[in-house]
Amino acid sequence: NANIVVPSSWDYLGPFPIGKPEFDGDPVCGRAGGILSLHRLKRRGEKTPVLWSELSPTGKVDWTQLSADANGMVALQPAIDWNLLVQEAASHEISEHQGWALTNLSLPRAGRYFVTCRGTQTVYVLARPSLHSTAKVDGAGSRPVGESSLLLPLVADMYGSGVIQAAADLDRGAVLYIHVRAKVATQFGCSVEGPLAEKKTTSSGAANKAAAAWEERELEEEGVVRLWKPPWLPDLVGSVLMGGRGGAYFPLRLFNAGREPRVLSRFMVRITSARDTASLRRVAVEADEEWAVAPGQSAHIPLRLIVQGAQSESDKSGSVKGGSGASVLAPCFPLTFDLEVFHRAERSGDSSSPGHSVTLRGLQLRCRKTTESFIFSFLDHDGSASRAAAVAPPNHTRKKKKRPNSEAGDGAAPADLDAADVESTSNKRKAASLPVILSLHGTGISPSDQADSYKRKPSPKAKDYVFGIAGGWLCAPERHGAHNWEHTGHLTALRAADALAELTEVPAWGPLG
């Protein structure tokens, strides 16, 4: 039942000219001791020194107030005739500017809080305003001693991903500062959630601890670690989980808001899909090594996903017996499960204690046909969990007439491949291996969309598309960001091709190998 505080207004000082580096110089650093001192003067109602800016029509800038919308986002567009400036300077670079935005928080009490800011790469926090107001002034009389050390830099969610947070110990009246960079206009906003629960001191000899500073008191374990649902999971094809020789992996996204490292100690899975109530399938999640997450750290932990057993009539290879006694690919049913993640304090040293847990609910493995694109996962060259989409060559398997399957429910793939396909494919593999064709996506394109773009209709009257590329395995890896396929992205593409080759060599994957 944590409180969420969303600032409704911000004070802005700017705009000032800006340079091209990622992090430019502070435009008010040399004026009255910097932004903290200027803010203190404003708060006391004292006169602010004149601040000059060549972007302003008057040559001067002063404080202005900005209002946030219902979502807490502030739209900043200084009242400047940017078109005139661009014409006069014959350059669009003059429309880039910077300034300072700040807001005073009103929190329920002092404590440990989540801080989430969007539209900027860094937010600075004046966690203890009382220290700033009582700081001694240096000999020149212009700057409180140690003032720069009072601002705590916290990571912010520049692109609004929704999974980047920070944590800090804040007084009730803490202040947020953002060094805003923009080109004509920009948006930013923050929210503060908390405080985290603190353990109560019960012993009579705990007077000193109770009287200690609040940021030194021990936190309750509940709520310290926050999880997000994985952005993706590998697919099932014919009851076979799509992972290479090393196994199928997925990224666990989490954040440690506590003041000490947390160790991931155990993982428990509860299957919730209706078709698995008889416990015919088993799902397990494992970590290849023990992971410790530092205080304030966001992490993507690679976890191994294991699915054992198919329907009751299936054997260990993932195939079942057809009416003629021939082997066919087992029907596939989506699998839904909950994942409970246990974590404990690193200092406890008690590996037998699972600690506290957080549960992710409603994770689902989808089913794909052998003629469709599917997602497979692998450990990337840097140790992270990565994914790629793949499509088998259209004529790689010989399709037979579909047999009715009375047990196949919604989402079930038809059992349309028999032992002849497996034997034919095996002989072909011995004669020659098929190549992997890499297809690299652009900005905003998912691996599945990239793979599904390779389709055609075999005839004008055909109702369905045929996906893939004849004579080769189509592989569409994932790597987002600027210059995404250079250097480390290039290594990811090569690793995806190797992982697909490993996947098609798994015995249970015979119908497509």
C-alpha cells in the first residue's frame, strides 16, 4: 500500500545555449554558487542574480513555472521564436538548449523510496534539504561548503521503458533537480513511491538503534525486490521447447531497492494452464550460477527454462504413436505458469534459508506450427539471454494429410508429420547441411515481424502464405539500439546462427532438423 507522489508543478530556469557533448557544462555553475544556491535564494524570496542567455529576446532568463499533466509529464517549450533564431544563425543547432527544472516533494515521512523519472538520463536529488539550509558558507561568501556533495545522482528512464528505476533515502521535503536538454521542446516527469517498510525495534536495549538516523534502520524484506514480466519467452513447437544445445533461456528483469545486496536463492514454478492440471508436464527454472544484485541495481538475469514431459500418450522424444503405429509430432498446447523468485540478504550467509519471495503470474509459452516462425532462445556471447525468430525451409518436410485429433483443444498444432518425414530428413542431413540465412531487423521491428516478412503465395488461388526461404533456415536475431548490428551486435547475429544450428541437431527436433 505504498504512496505514489507525482509532482504537479516544476520551477524551470532557462533556456541557455548548449554544446554538442552528451553531458554539457552547467550553465549556472559560476552564478551565486550554482543551482542549489539559486534555488535557495528563490525559496527565501531573495533577489536572484541576473542570468544572461543569448537565446532570450531580452538577453536575460528567469524562473518560470511548468505544470504537469494527469500522468505527471511536463511539456517544456520555452517562449522563444525559434524560427527567427534559425534564420538568423542559418543553422538548426541553435534550437538546442538546456536549463534546470526542480520540484519540491511532500512525502509522507522520511524513508527509502522508489524514484522514477522519464524523459531524462539523470535526476539529481537533494535528499536532506536541512543539511543544505544549515551548510556553512566559504570565505568568499558565495557557496556553501560541500554543496556539490549534497546532490545525489540517480539513473532515469530516458526512453520511457517502464523498467528503469532508482532508490534513495529521502527526507519528507526532498527536492528533485533535472538538468534538461532539448531541441525546441521536450517532455519529462517523475514519480516517487514509498516508503519501504522498516523493521520495528522490540528489545529494550534497542534505544540507540531506534534513535539512529532513519536511513540506517533495517528494511523489511517485502517490497525490497521488484520484478517485471519477461519481455519474451521461447516457443513450443510440437511440445518441444525451442532452445539450443545449452538449453532455453529467458531474461528475468528485477530491481533491488534495498540498502544491501540481495542473492537469488531459489525458483519455484506452479503450472496453471487447464490442460496440465493432471501434472503431465513439468516446468523448472534454474540459474547457472548464484546471482547477487547490488543495492539500487537493475539487472537482467539469464535463467534456464526446462519443460519435461508432453501429453500422457507421448514418449521422451516429444512424439506420439499414430493410428498406423508410425511416430508423429506430439500435439502442442500452450503452457501457463507462475514463477516465484526467492531472495535473501547476502550478509545472512545462510544458503539453506530461501528468504523472501516475489511472484510473477501468468507467464505463457505459446505453441507454433512447423510451418510458422517461432522464437528460440540462447545464451549470447556476453552471457545474456537473447532470442531470435526462425523459419524452417518451406519444403524441408513432406506434409501428409492431416489426421483428426479429438484431444487437440484451442491453440493445438495438428499432428501432421510422421516417421517417413523424420527418416527422409535424417538422410538429407547426412547428404548435405542446409545453410542459415541471417536477416537483420531495423528500428522498431521485432524478430517475429522480421521473419514473417518472408512469405509468398504458391499460386494466385492459394488461400495461405508459405513462410521462409527455400533451401535454407531463416534466422532473424534481435538487437535494438543505434548501430545495432555493429561490433557486439555482429557477434549476437553470429551467435544466433550457431544456436539455430545447435537447435536443429537436438534429437527430439528431428522432424525439422
